[in-house]
Amino acid sequence: MQLFVRAQELHTLKVTGQETVAQIKAHVASLEGSDHSGSSRMLGWKVRGSLAHAWKVRGQTPKVAKQEKKKKKTGRAKWWMQYNWPTGVLSMLCPPLERRGPNADS
């Protein structure tokens, strides 16, 4: 069986299937004329800048405790609030009006 290995040049090796990866690496290193320690280029995205910088910035950001918030209304109550304002808000904004429904055209 033939095995194509791309190092500095393209090499064709005849293997039987019994060889280990270490043996194949040693054979390619002898063909190249250098003892290649096995470091290879990893495929993937390029990382720009330092990843340590991201953690540094996160560590410098002050931790703020979450505040308690009033529970939002859901379902029918939320729908009702959309179309029927609370009477206290209406009295401050404008004179009393009739309540309007979701299909009101006025």
C-alpha cells in the first residue's frame, strides 16, 4: 500500500500496514535529512491577539450583584396591560378615556 506524506516535499512511502506512526515519522525525517520532533501545523482558525488578554479584561471587570426585579406579568395579564392602561397613568397623561380593546380602530 502507498502512503503519501507531505512534509517539506511530497514523499511516497510503501507500507504494509504493520508500521506505527512513530516509525513512519522517523522514516520521513530520515528522507528529509532532519530530525523533526513531530510538531505539525494545526488546522483551524487564526487567533489574533492574546487569549490571555480576554481573561485579563474579564478579571478586571467589577462583579456586580444582580438586583431583585419585579416579576413581569405573563399571559392574559400581560395582554390586558397592553390594551388597558392602569387608571393612575391615564389620569396623569390625559383626561379620562374609554378603555379600548385590541380590535379598536379609533
